[in-house]
Amino acid sequence: MKYMKLLMLLLILLAFVTSSVLAAPAPSPSYAKWSKQALEAAQKEYHASIVDYLHVGRTDIAEDIAEEKFKLWLRNEGGEFGVFVTIRFNPSTEQVLQTSFKKASS
């Protein structure tokens, strides 16, 4: 009987710990802010909807300059196409210095 109570207590504790871990929200990736800006800028530039996107990566150019690069798949009246969006910014102030677009080759 004593072991049954101990076993039940352990099972309840395990269920509580498991549900707490599973319910914890995943942290946003470090590039989340920049992906949102890249998506909005591409929609405005190409008057297109976003089909899909990929974070290509971050490059630190200098102490006060970094770039986040994304590959987007867009759709408009002309069809679907890929675009690379590069956002150059100051990592300390998060001020955008430049946003550039390059269509992916077919």
C-alpha cells in the first residue's frame, strides 16, 4: 500500500513536469524581427503574396554592420518567383541601413 501511494505520487509529478515542459512556448529566433521586415518589404516591392520563405543566414560585416538574408517565394499576377532579400543594419541600434532585393535565377 505504501508503494502504491509513492508510485501514484511519482506518476502525478511526472505528468505535471511533462505538461509544463510541453506547454512552454518556443522562443522566437534571433532573426524574427528581420524576417517580418523582409516579408513586408518584398510584398510592397513586388505587389505579391508570400508563398514561402527561408532564413539564409546572418553575416557580421563590421562591428556596427550586420546583414540578415532571406530567400522568399512570391506569387503575383505574373506567376511565382524567388527573391533574395538582404537587410543591412546596425546590430547595436537595430537601425536599418539598407534593404536590397535580387530575383533568383529561374
